Amino acid sequence: MQREWLETDYYEALGVSSDASDKDITKAYRKLAREHHPDQGGDEARFKAVSAAYDVLGDPDKRKEYDELRRLGPMAGGFAGAPRGDGAYQVRIEDFDSFGGIGDLFGNLFGRGAGNAGPRTGPRPAPGADLETEVHLDLVEAVEGATTEVFVDGQPVKVRIPSGVDHGRRIRVRGHGRPGIEGGPPGDLFVVVQVRQHPLFERRGDDLHLTVPVTFAEAALGTNLRVPTLDGDHVTLRLPEGTSSGRRLRVRGRGVERKGGGTGDLMVTVQISVPIELDDEQRAAIERVAELLDEDPRAHLANGERSPS
């Protein structure tokens, strides 16, 4: 228990009521911590106040003791502090002078009268609160792994990002949370990974997906496609004759490395590109092709049949 408990309304600091659930308290803390984090250009003093409030209210035992202390105003009857409207009092340190000091007051609160014999024990050691922050990575960094740096109270902390990490993954960095109370162990730091969208590739599980445009002639006659991979290399695929738009080709082993071994695949989706503007010669050529290719691709619709594969 600390002197600040008598001077600070931690519920007000987090913007929650005194009967808020543990879940609501954690939710409010995370929202305010992100909003006021100094690394994000927030108010450092406000960030520290929010963190101090969560150190107490985020621990069920400390919250219980804090709530008991808040109720001392009405019990004592002689405090000069004024009620705030929620049943608790704004208490000043000097109000305890007539009770023989803070030590006697705490003794009465937790079942040890001022005249009781025996040694008085101090506050119990308690672990520090956990902290949470975010790190933003490119898709390449997430797939290959990286070492990055985050700041906790202005101090840099190196974080090793394992290869193949997913968007939204929480990484624990032990011992880099809030300091422990009365010699207790420090809390941990949780780093939430946010992966930026890639201009070409999309990750789905352990596979990478890429859409490649081809011309009508390439799709109809077949061709060799040279397509990029995430690591900056290229692979060549054979596009068969008569390929339809939307056909998917698989490049094995060029996806994301799996935790249990092996690697996902690169899935290449073919998209036929239709020209937007045609000159007279091009238009005449396509019209000639249309005359030669007189097969109706929608004939199955009239008969209520599935499209032929």
C-alpha cells in the first residue's frame, strides 16, 4: 500500500466506475495507454497516471485493499475530506494525524488494533503490471523474422520477431513490464504484431497469393510466365493453352515456413487483361477472331446446366 492511494482516484484516472468489472478496467487501460503512449506522440504524464492506476486496479488483491481504504472516510467520521458522490471520500494525509499516524490506521483497517502487541508486517511483495505495445512490420519481415526495437517509458527494448509470425500475434518479453512492488518481480511486456499489407502478395495461412494479369492471346495460346516471389527472386510457370481467367497455379515451397516443418506454397491466380482502347487495326483483328470463334460460352445457361469445366 502506498501513500498515493490516499491522494488519487484511480477509477477516475481510467474513466471507469468503482463497480467496473476487471475486464472493463483492462479494456479502459489498454485504450488509454495506446492513446497517450509517448512513442505515439501522447501525453507522457497522462500515460504514467494511467499506468499507475492500472498497477492497482488491475491486481485483484491491491484493488480490494484500495477499495477498503476509500471507505475509511465515512467509517472514521472525523475526516475533513468531502464525499465525491460515489460513497468514497477525498482524503488528505493530514486527516490521519488524530488517529496516531498512518500505521495505526492501516492496522485498524486490516484487523490489527493500535494497542495489539506483536510485530507489524509491511506491504507484501507483488509482481509489477504487464504492459502492451504494438510493432508494425512489412510482410517480408513477418515471414523472414526480424529484430526490432520498442520503447517502454522512453527506454529501448529489443524484441526478436520469429519467422512466420502472423498478424495480431502477441509476443511476450519477460521482465520488461512495470517494476515489482516491495521487491516483487517485474511484469512482462506484450508486443502485438501488426503486419502491413503488401502491394503484390497476400498471406492466407502458410500460403502466399499473387494475381498475375495475362493477355487474351497468352491465355488462349499458352505461354511461359515469369512471376516474382516474396524474397525478390522469380520463377517461371508454364501457362497451358486455353487457360481461363481465375485459374490458379501452384508453386510449391515458396510460401511461409511452417512451425512444424515444411513451407507453404505460392498460389498464382491468372487474370485475363482486356484492352481498354483499340485502334482500327486491332478492332478489325478482334472482330475477325470473334467471327472465327463462333462457339457460345453461355449455351449451358439456357439449358440450366453447369458450365463445362
